[in-house]
Amino acid sequence: MIEAGRYPAVAWAEAARMRDRLVHHYFDINLDILWSTVREDLPALLEGLQEANRELGDLERREVAVGRFTYVRRPPIPLP
């Protein structure tokens, strides 16, 4: 398992909170704040994720622990 603290450039907790807010509280979203986040914070998040992805290489199974959640990325299932 890959611990979130291993990649400090990725704002794991903030990304999880943003997801929670967008999914569960979407009627209370301030679109100006959302757009600001997309323009100002998303590029750094993507850069950190790309760095982590490069470091992980081609592992078949990747797990990231964030708080009490574990996110798992598995390779795609080949289609017939």
C-alpha cells in the first residue's frame, strides 16, 4: 500500500474534501470558488499526481490510503 504522506506535493485530504463537497453538497457550491480552484490549484495537483505516477511506474495494483479510505487503481479489464 502506498501512503499518502509519501507524496507531500499531492494535497490528498483537500482533494478528498473537495470531492465530498461536490458530490454531497452540490447545491451549496460557490462557482467562483470552484473556478478559482480549477484555475489555481488543479495544475499543481495534477503535477503532483503525475510525479507520483511516474515514481510508481507500471505497478499492476496501486493503493493510496487517505484517512480512513483506501483508493485502489487496478488495470483495465480487457474487452473481448
